[in-house]
Amino acid sequence: MAAVNQHPIVLFHYPGSLWAAKITAYLALRGISYHECIQPGVMPRPDLAGLNIHYRRIPVLAIGRDIYFDTVLMLEKLEQLFPGNTLGARDPTSRALEKTLEKWIENAVMPSIIGSLPPAFLDNEQMVKDRRQCWDSEISVEAQEKGRPLSLVNLRTHFNFLESLFSDDRHWVLSTDNPGLADIHTAFALDWILGMPGALPEHFFLDEFPKTFGYLKRYRGVLDAANIQGPKPESLAGPDAANLIIESDFVEPEGDVEHDPTLLKKGQNVALWRTDESAFSRSINRDLGRLSALTSHEP
Ligand SMILES: N[C@@H](CCC(=O)N[C@@H](CS)C(=O)NCC(=O)O)C(=O)O
């Protein structure tokens, strides 16, 4: 098998994608070279369908011929497969805190961020029509207007939590010298909404949470510097990205189905879909294949 850094990385994403910002930040902070294949912001995505991928979320990451869905898995793989200047915490307590922050942002902070977006953000018929296929919740300018006050109140409590974390003037979440994975988890989504002029009410948070704003400014500064100094992603058209992936070797060994509590067996035909999408989305955005591996890390 070739050394892992000889395997190309291809990131499928679109500009403005909140979750893709997390992966691009990670790659930039580590100075890892990659290719990108820019996708439409709405379905269909023929470049992915051409690779027989029906998962509808962005980003999608290929390392060699292996394709990874969901940033949780992508970050774990990049940490494992590309040793050297990794960004993850080393000791068990910090690692546990890092994971907890990842989940806190995804499950608690993210809904407040999305709910805090100005209703005008949804004044896009094509995008609203597309996202209604994916989610069961009501998506409209009116629903956004109605839900926004609660989201802003919740967002304020999240800022409050961070303000107390930074009260001792630490620079980074785990008091490290440089930003680590815990900082990417904590900052990427807040950085995304702050980068959207007028998304948060002016001075609503700024006066109350100066240390958190200082932290987010630091994060943005380090990221801007890494983007200027580091390798620029090489853009590929869909067919070129597909060829590069198909002609690459698998980067990971095939693996096994380990003690699966639902008794799935290696080699069995399976369908894969996200459980957090609408019934309609689950019925069409599902991937079919033969099960190779299933572990407690990759359930
Ligand atoms: N948990 C997923 C979330 C990905 C996600 O929701 N991405 C958004 C874009 S930022 C998305 O795909 N929305 C629906 C779409 O673009 O079709 C991850 O970590 O990768």
C-alpha cells in the first residue's frame, strides 16, 4: 500500500457551507494539500451521483478511494491517517472534553445558530424547496421570524458558557499554545455566522462577551494566516475528481464486522441513510452496497 500522503484527498463542498468550513479549517491549520470539487448548493449533485453516492449532505471527503460521510468521521480519519502535526488532544481528559465540545456544538449550539439566521436568509425559493425535502420541520421566512427570538436567547446562553471558559484569559479552549481540534469544534460555526454581516443583531453579543469575541477573532486570524501561507486547494471538475478517486488505492484495509449488536454480517447487502432526515429524504438519499466493516468507531 502506498504511504497515506501519496493518496489524493478530494473534498466535495460548496462555498458558504457551514460544515465544509470545519473541514477546510482543519486542512488549512495542518497545511494538508487537497483537491476540491465544488458542488451546487442544492440537489441534484450529478458529480456525486456519478460516483454512485446518494448521501445528500455536504461535505463529502475522499481519501484515496475511500469515501467518508460526516465531519465527525472525516476528522477522526484525518487525525489517524495523516500523522505528524495532528491537532487532537493527547490525554484522555482533554480528548473527552474535545468530543463533548464536538457534540455540544452539533446538538445544542447549531440549532441556535441556524435559528438565529435573519429570515431574509430564507428568501430563496430554490433553496427552501430543496431543504424542505430534507427536513420535516417547517422551513419558511415566517417560521424563521417566529423561532428567531428563542434561538437568539439560546445562543446567548452558549456565549455565556464560553465567556466563563475564557474568563482566565486562556487563548485556546484547552489552554494550548496553538489552536487544536477542540478549537475547531468550538469556533467553526460561530465563526461562520459572525462572518455573515448583519446575521446577529449589532452589539447584541459583542458588549456582553468580550473574551469570547476576542477568542473568535484570534481563531479567524490564525485561519486567515494559514489560508494565505498554506497550500491552495486544486479545483477539479466532477469527472476529473471521479477519475482521480477511482484510479486511487483504498487507503484503509477492508476491516471486519465486529460484534454488531444488530447481528449484521460481513458481505450482507445493506442500505445506508441518515436517520435525522425526513422520510422522503431517507427514501431517496440512501446508498446501497455490501457491508465490509462495522465497528464501535464506525457504526
Ligand atoms: N453532521 C453532518 C452535517 C452536514 C450538513 O448538514 N451539511 C449541510 C450543509 S452545511 C447540508 O448538507 N445541508 C443539506 C444540503 O446541502 O443538501 C456533518 O458533520 O458532515
